[in-house]
Amino acid sequence: MIHIENLTKEYDLSGKRGQVLAADRLTFDIPAGEIFGLVGPNGAGKTTTLKMLCGLLMPTGGRVTVNGIDVERQPEAAQKHIGYLADFFSVYDDLKAWEYLDYFGHAYKMDSAAIPARVTEVIGLMGLESKRDAFIGGLSRGMKQRLGIARAILHDPPVLVLDEPASGLDPKARHELKLLIKNLHRTGKTIFITSHVLSDLEEICTSIGILEKGRLMRLGSLDQILRGDSAATGPAPRRLRIKLAAAGFALGDWLAAQPGVTGVTLEPATPAGGAPVPATGAIFHLAGSESQIADLVRALVTAGAPVCGVEEITESLEQLFFRISSGEVM
């Protein structure tokens, strides 16, 4: 649905600091039906990328196609397939909610006869029935955000682009926004979203890209990214923790002898210079599938270990984001 190829945006700061790459040869695809989240700190190039995707900013190089249409060469045709909500968008305080949508229906060159029914439809979809005749100036931030999304989907585009839609919303409004996005996804829309609220993206996104200084540092499904999988090296080893009900089994020696197991660390760890502490668990890496994890645990129990718990340890998206931003991982 969205194809981005070597997309580059270069800004010339008139010699103050030379040229700055806001987008550095970005290349990736977003299949139809995805909720794709673009993550990055302020200044990473997220909004620049979204504006080039929507045809609101011309790239220095590269190309973007939406539903097979080149955005730079055919901007009007491409924009019929895109609904865009900017991080800061203007509303008309002295219009009623339905009047605002009716106005944009005509601005989108929709069939005049079809606009009233479509306005009613999106008002219902966004849960704005009670605010239909309310003046926009009196709406809460959350309701204005709903209205902005209603305007973005009014012409029923297959692609919805949301730039920081949760910005300024309270926890209740953020929760309601996540439900709205999930509902829109169920209608078949492909959604491209940026957010600083990384926990929200973890709950709704099917795939993620992490952007740092205009470069795409990670790309893939949420599980792939959090495990550290890459196209070059394949699936990363899984980090696992096994707990025993009692000490006495030589867990470290047993794990070290198993194929595919590396980096065994016993728990609790022996204090530096202190007496050995009986191990009741271990953390280790296993290069294998879920079925291989099950085989390992089965063999461990058969060997007599009193296993009482097994878990896979993964980072949160926020933890990984901070490690990338601090330069710990590339």
C-alpha cells in the first residue's frame, strides 16, 4: 500500500551548520492493512517523512507511492487515497461539528449529494453523535482530535496518516483514541502513526520503525524488533529465564551442555568475594523456535530439575528506544 524508496530530505542551513539530512535514504514498504508506528525523538525526521508521504513536502531524492500512485508526480491523485491528521491542526471554532465536516466534504470535491450521509456516518464512527450540533470552540481536546480524524477519513481513503494524535490527551482520551484506531483498522484501513507515547504504540501497532537522525535503525513487527531480529542475520537468540522450586540441581552445567544455549547466568548470582549461593534459576540465550524451547524444558524436567517457571525476557519498546537513542545499539 505504501512504498518508500531511498527517500531523502536535505535542508541547507545557509552555512550555519552545513546541510542536515532530515530523511536519509529511507526505504521500506507498508503492506495493506498494517498499523505502522514510526518512533523517534524530536528532530528525528518523523514529521518530515509523513509530509513527504502525503505530498505536502517535496523530497530531495527518492520516491513515495501510495496504492501504486507516485506522490510527487501525481499529488492530487495520490492524496485521494490519503487521510492526514497533522500534529497541530486548525479547526474553525465558530462552526458546528457537522458544518466543519460538510465544509471539508466539498473541499475534498466529494459528490455533494453524498456528503450529508457520509458526515452522519463518520460522526457515528468517531462517537461524536452528542456533539454533532456543538460549536467546535466548546469541544474538549479529545473531541477535537476525534473530529480531526473524522475529517481525515471523510473521503474514505484507504491510508490514514496520524502525526502524534495522542499529543495533549489525558489517559482516558488516549485510551479512547486507541480504540478508535483499532476500529478504523478493522474497517480495512492502512494506518501510519507517530507517537511519543511508546506504550500506546506497543498496544496497537502491527509493525514498527525506529528513526534516529533521519535514518531507519529498526524495522519489522513488534516481536521482531524487541527480540532484535534482522534481515541480515535472521532471528536473534531468545533470552529466557528458568526458575527452580528448590536448589540442588546443577542447572548451570546442564544448560551449558545443551546445543544452542549461550550466556548462562545463574540466579541468584554469587556475590563478589562471597560464598557460593545455591542456584534456583538461570537466565540464558537460546537460538531456537518455541518448539525448541518446549523440548529444552521437557528434557530439563526429565533430567530431574524441579522446574516451576519459564519465561521469555523481552525489552519494552521504550527501553529499546532509549538504548538506540543513547547509541548503545545500532
